[in-house]
Amino acid sequence: MTEGVLRNKQRDHDPVWHVQVAMVVAIALQWLLPARYTVGPPYILPVIEVLLIIALGLTTPKDKIFRSLARRVNAVLLIAIATVANTYALAGVANQLLQGTKAAENGKHLILAALNIYLTNIIIFGLWYWELDGGGPGARLAIAKHEHDFLFPQQQNESYKHPQWRPTFIDYLYVSSTNAMAFSPTDTMPLSRRGKMLMLAQATLSLISVALVAARAVNILH
């Protein structure tokens, strides 16, 4: 096998372990949240999510181009559970601030909780973008360009783009990070309505955690 073919295969490869590591970090962040911001007993959701992470590795086919209903359901369920848990935590923090409870009087704890939720939000939406763009990592290699949900710089600059370049989870995590910081797309544009609604939802949640929670917590500290 030639060196060029090897490089092409590496560019097409979308390693699952990147996703597994990111999800473990998200679970750890959720675990560190105070119990009053979690759904049910603190250990229930992390255990379910860890089992789904293991199942994701087992249900993902080895082929680069694939369609697997079991893997698809597993991945969406994993990300959806993490999304619900993080949104619940944000709602709990915001509610305590608005209600003026005793727990809301500790600005330091609120800042840490808001930062935790904000970082978890970045990971979760990076996972959503990775899983939904073009039908997922196994399907988007085989579809036409106009069927993708996102347009990356490497795909739109004629003098720069490479025919073998493919986005991996790291690229989607970057998109999620910039959207959370700028509250809008930066270098990667959403093409589909689904992609636009996802970015809108993420920007809204990020704005709430930064503008409402963090700002109010800083005010308490002063």
C-alpha cells in the first residue's frame, strides 16, 4: 500500500475514542455539580451514560462507510440524556437566582456551577453536530456535498480545499466552542435548518449561563 493511500485512509478515519473521551469529561463535569442540580440520585445518569459509551464502541461498525440503526439509536440516546441533564442543571441554577434562595447567595459556587454547565454544553453540542451532520460519521462520507448540515472552510475555499479532507469530532467540537463563545457561527456555516436550530439552541443556552448566571454570581461577589 502506497504512502498516499495510507494518508487518505487516515484523513477518512473518524475515531470513536475522541467521542468517548469527550463524553467521559462531560460525565465527570456533571458528577461534580451539586446534587440539587442533578436529575435523581447523583450516580444514576453517570452509570447509564457510561454503559451507553461502552455500547457505542461495540455497536459502531469497523467500516468507514456504514449505516447502523443500533449505533444511531445508542448515540442519539446518549447525547439526548446528557443534554436533558445539563439543561435541567442550568434551569435549576437560573431558578435559584430568580427566586433569591439561600443557595443563590454563594456567588463562588454559582460561578463554578455556571462554568461547569457552560463547558458541558460545548461538549454536548459538539456531539450533536458530529452525530447529525450528513446522517452521522458513517453515512456522510457517501453523500453529496449539498446534503451536509455544515460547510467547513476546507470544503469551500477552492484554492485550499483537499478532496480527501473529512471533518472528525475535533472539528465539530471546535465549531461548538466558537458558537458558544461568539453566540453565532464563525468560520463554519450551518446549511440545513436542523443545523441552524441546533446552533441557535446552543447559543441561547450559552447566553443564559453566561449572561444570567455568571453575571449575577459576580454581582453577588461584589
